[in-house]
Amino acid sequence: MACVAAGAQLIHLHPRAPDGRESLEPDLVDRVVQHVRNACGVPVGVSTGEWIEPDPDRRIALVRQWTAPDFASVNLCETGAPDLMRVLLGAGIGVEAGVWSPADADTLATSGVAEAVIRVLVEVVNAPAERAESTAREIDQALDEYPFHRPRLHHGEGEATWEVLEQAVRLGRDIRIGLEDTLHLRDGRQAAGNQELVAAAKALLDGS
């Protein structure tokens, strides 16, 4: 709720079981999404990362039972990504296509569902700050080679976070921020939490 008050228009989260581990279990995912959406009044999406469930068949079986998420992120570099996207779309759940590299853009293009995703995530992970902007541009250029035109949301991780966001704002892209991406504000200070990060990103969008 604090993040929405600070300007967030969507929520991306990773439901966790009582033992603290991330989970794709349908009862848990649906319950968490419904609770957060009711409290915040904005669309709520979740992750489908293979680190949560490494077995692609089991991951699809779990996701197939979801009913509550408004959208889910699918990393194109992970095994079974196109099949997982089709399962989500068949369930009426929007898909964010996570593109980490030019190769992922190729995978999306040949997935058969590129035009059906709600947005493409241009994600800069494991890149140093000095390579952040160029990495995002390389991904953008790879996506530009194909005829599908879906909205793009840029975000980075670690030291790449703010460089990616600043370039995204210049390009007129959507952006995302949270403790999943960075623990720090643009000036290097540790953020008090997601709310402060969202407020800082909103200020960046507003040019203040």
C-alpha cells in the first residue's frame, strides 16, 4: 500500500511459504495475490523463475492451477519458457516476457506468442554499471529486428539499476524498482524499503 501511495501502478512480488522459501504452490500464490490486490487496488503479478521450481514439468503443472494473478513474469532464458507462456495465456493470465539478452529476443520471436504478451521486460542482470546502458540498448536493438511491438519495461539489478532506469526514462519506457533489484538509492544510501525506492523512481520519472 505504501508503494502504491508513492506512485507504483503495478505490484510484482514473490510469494513465500511459511518457511521463507519462494513458492509456486497455487493455494499460496492465489491467496497472496488476492490479499495484496484487495489491499492495494492495483494489478498484481508474480514470478515463475526456475530457481523456485527447477523441474519444468512440475513448474507448468503448478502454474496451470493458478487463478488469481493478473500477470506473471517468464524468463525466456529458462527451460520451457514458451510452453509456460502458453499455459499462462490459456488461463487468462497476462505474460511479461523477460528478455535478458539478444538471444532471449530470438526465443521470444520464435515462441509463437510474442504478440500476445502484455509487455516485454528488458532486464539487465549481472552487468557492471559501466555496461548497463549498452546492455539494455543491445537487447532493445535485438527486439527491434522483429515485427512484434509490445510495450517495454526496463529494469536492472545491483549496480546497473539506476543507470538502466535513467536511460529508460530518456527513452520513454516504463520502469520497475524494488528490493529485488537494489538495496540502494541513486546516491548510494541504503533505502529504508520498497516505498523509498518507488518514490525515488517516481521522482526520476517526474524529472525532480
